[in-house]
Amino acid sequence: MTPSSPEPSASPSRPNLILVCVDQMRADALGIAGNEHIDTPYLDQLARGGFRFTKAYSATPTCVPARVALLTGKSQEAHGRYGYREGIDFPAAYPTTLPSTLGDAGYQTFGVGKMHVFPDRARCGFDDVLLHDGFLHTSRRLSSGPSGAIDDYVDWLRRETGDPRADYQDTGIGCNAMTARPWEREERLHPTRWVADESFRFLRRRDPTRPFFLYMGFHRPHAPFDPPGWLWEKYRSRPQSRRPMGTWVSRFDRFRRDHEVEAEFGARKESVHQDVRAGYFGSIEFIDLQINRLMENLSDLGLLETTAIAFVSDHGEMLGDHDMYRKSVAYEGSAHIPFLLHVPAALREDGAAPREVDEIVELRDLMPTLLDLAGVAIPEGVDGQSLLPALRGGTDADSDAGETVRDHLHGEHVIGSLGHHSMQWIRTPRFKYIWFSGDGHEQLFDLEADPHELTDLAPDPARGEELSRHRELLVTALTGREEGYVEDGRLVPGRTPRSEASWVREFARL
């Protein structure tokens, strides 16, 4: 190719790529996952025509560290983010990202919606971004409230409504509050619609001579739980299932803050829980409708057969399970996420038939998978794995086909409401093991027999061998960590988790 020749447009060797990342969506909040209380027909259709990873996890299940993993393809051991902390310079710490790597390979890259990086306008390798991050605490403090200079949705909303003070939080419900109400403005003004509309505008105005990478970052179903009124009414009137309540819940009694609006551990009135569930499920169905609009736009533009689509969430939402809300904990509602990969037939390798994939995968695997699809070399330092080998030879009747991704996953998160101790966990094909670094408490769940984590098997002497096996996996994962979690081959409780500030100072010396 001569320097004056245009870059080739999308083809089987250089497909277009779309990454849809929603915020705080549980893996079981899909009809296809067996949830009879929510309607997600278009996501279900996307899953049936592609690959649904049934054991997908966010190893550090809050917004900031999860998005570092998603954009860099690295585990927490490699990217150094073990908890939620804003205000760390993303471009300085992570110069190589999924969009920057695709851009270097000739892709046009564009991001819309939630990035949750700092500084706020950092593009992280995208050619351009249109932002709506929602309530960022650091930004609100620096700008004394929402700013159109920081949040493109706010700027657009003020222009559309003619109200120079319009704010996405005019409803009065908080960014992490367990409260809900219907959206008060026209449906077309909702942030979810804005992300979709601006994404479709890019598709129509893109450079047609180059393949593209489009990132659609929906802020919902993260709070505020404010779907359009018709969806609010639909789910507010629909009967809901009983919340799982483990026999071990009293373990958290000293951390409970019953009825506090943003409490992570504590009881809520059943009416409050029903409102939150209605707002949450309604927000997800509203996103589901945008997926249909996406497919229709791709069809209208002749892009369906040359575009691969990934759908993930950065983490889940406990939604009242075990009297817990929000995220950061190791339990399924928080750490287990949806992960769908739609690859048109023309882009699939021989034998990679649509199916459910029963492999343990994580957000870090997204970057190498999309790069592999694009035929782009995976950068050094990425320790996520391409999932394409696991798709080969698969059929609905042969769930063991393809290569094994990993035999276990190590996850962790510093939990401030537990006294700033770390919750460490190991997920194997059947079990989940949890270790609390503060006091050394252990839990073991058989997720095959007990998917809602109702019964802690750790106290059962008959499970001693299984408990020891998982403990050793965590010992291996934590050996050498500066916190001193492991000494003489044993887990040591009571050690202070490594602060991210110390990691940043260490990085600055490199």
C-alpha cells in the first residue's frame, strides 16, 4: 500500500468493532439468563446469535478499577488498582489502551458516554469522545457542580431545554441512593437515549474508508434509577421474586446501617426495595431498546455483516440480596456480569457456532479478544486472554468444545464500609472462596448447587479439602504482595491493604 492509498474499510480481516458497556448490570438481569421478571428481548436475541459467557466476572467490581481493566486488558495485579479511587491520572499511568492500539492499527475510534477516568476530558486513545460520566465526586468538587465543559450531555441538555441550569440530577435522587422515580422530562432527553443517538450520529458521519471502533458507555442502570415513566409503571406493578438471604448474613450485623439511603449493608422497607427494583429493571429494558435501534442502524447502513459487537457491564448491583446494595463485594450480584459477543458469520472462524460458553472470563479479556478479532497484535503487558480460541468447535450440544481460558480467577476489592479491609476471592468452575483480610474470616459457596450463595460451606468439616484447595490458590495469588497477606505459605489477617496512592508514587518513579 502506498502512503497516498486510503486505509481499507471493514472486511473479514479488519471488522468494525462496537463495545457496549453498561454500568452496574447484574449477570442475571437478562431474560436469557432465566430471569422471568425482566424483559430484554433484543439482548436475548444478540446472545442467541452470538456467544454468551455464563461465568463472566469483574475482578475489581467498582467503576474505576473495572474500567481500567476493560481499557488496558490488565488484571489488578498488573494495573495496580485494588479499590475505588478517583483523581488518578489515567493517561500517565496507562498510555496503551484498547482504543489507542486500534487507532495505531488504522481504526477510527470514537467514544460516547461514561468513561470514568481522570482528567475528565482525557481521551485515553480515542480520536474523540462525547462524555456523560454521571456524578463524579472529584469533578463536582473542582467545578462546583455539573459543567457543560466537562459533561457533553449536560451541555446538550441545556441547549435542548433552553434551561442554562439543567442538571441530570434535577429529579432529586442521588447517584448512589436506593431511591427511584420516573424520568421527568421527555424520553428523548434521557441520558440513555443521548448515548444511543450520538453513537448513531457517528455511524452516519464516520470515515467510510476505515474500519471503526465505537464505544457506547451507558451510565445506567447505575443509580439514579429513573427510567421513562411507562417503564417505571410496568415494573412497579409487576410481581417480583423474593430476595436471596443467606444463612450467614448476621456476619455483617456490625456494619449495617438499616434504612440509610446510600448504605451498602442494611435493611430497606419492602416498598423501597420494590421502587428500586422497578427503576433498575426499567433502566435495563430502556437500554435493551437501544440495542434494537443499534442493530437497525447497522442494517440501514449495510454494516451488520462486517461489525462485531461486545456487550458487558463494569460490575453488578447487589439489589438487596443478603440485605446488601450497590457493589464492591465478591458476591454474585456484585461481581458476576453479563458478557455477550456477537460475531457475524462472515467474521467467525470455522466451527465457531453461536452458543453459551461456560468458561471463567473477566473484563481484562475484552481487549485481547477484540484485538484478536481485528487481527491486531496484543501489546506487551496485557495479561488478559483472547477468548476466540474458546469459541472454536462449539455447538449448543457441545459446551466443552474450544480451549480452556483459565481454571480459576482471583478477584479482590478494598471495602471501605468494612473498615478498609480487603475482600479477596477465588472463583473456580464450581466454587467461590472468599477471605476477609481484616479478620481472616473465610466463606465457601458451591455455585453449581447454590447459585444464590445462601449456604456458607466453610464451617462444614466435610468440605475441608475443598476449602484448603481454594485457600492455597489465594495464597499463590497473594504471595509477594507488599501488604504481607502471606507469610510462610499462610494467609495473614489484619494487614492494611496497599493504598492506591502508594502505587501511584511507585509508578511515578518508573
